[in-house]
Amino acid sequence: MAANCIALYGSLMRGLGAMDQFESAHSSLEFDGPALIPGELFDLGAYPGLRKGPGRVLGELYTIRKTNILVQLDEFEGFVPDRPRESFYLRERIQLIEPAGLEAWVYFYNRTPAPDQRIVHGDWRRHRNRRVSR
């Protein structure tokens, strides 16, 4: 696995549709497997938000093969590197829980969600599937 990785935990994960809008995604990102990200996950409607805090969030780990994909992902996530206060999400490099010892880029929600929006089990796909099946 390359040192330059990104961990995704929401609508950008495989099979959830958002990644389909990036033409270069398949040549720019290589799926490596599951990841556990430290933090708390919140239901923001059509997508989740990750906040720092206690807990574990299930995600997917990707090796970044072409760094230009980060510009596209930053735009998708509303991250403006030179205007962090105005950014909807912030991209930070953090230490993952699993794979142990690995650092990856992660997008953190840059607002304060309502506590009742927390997804305690930390799995967006599971949460989304339950919502859809109701």
C-alpha cells in the first residue's frame, strides 16, 4: 500500500453512487479494503459527516494513484484549502484505527451537527440501507 491514502466513509464509497461523477476516479484511486476511522458519524440527510470524537467509523481505504483527484474531491466536499472557516468539510491527514499504523486523508465535517443525528454504530452504508428499507 502506498503512503498516500484516503479513507472514505460516506456517499463516495463503492456502490453508493457519488464516485460515479468523477471520470478519473477509477484510474486515480485504487481500492485497498476496509478502514476504521476514529471519530463520530452523523446523518446529514443525503450524506454523512464525520466529526472528531470517541468512536469508530467504518470506511474504505484507497491508495491515491494520481493526486489531481484530491482537487476534484475537495470541490465535491466543499473544502477550500485557503479558506478553512468557510469550508463545509476539512481534509486532514490522520492515523487510522485500522489498518493500524497507517495515515490517510479524511474529510471532517466543519459544522456542529445535532447530537440526535449521530450514527452510533458508525456505518453509513448500514444506516442508509435501513433508512431506505423503511
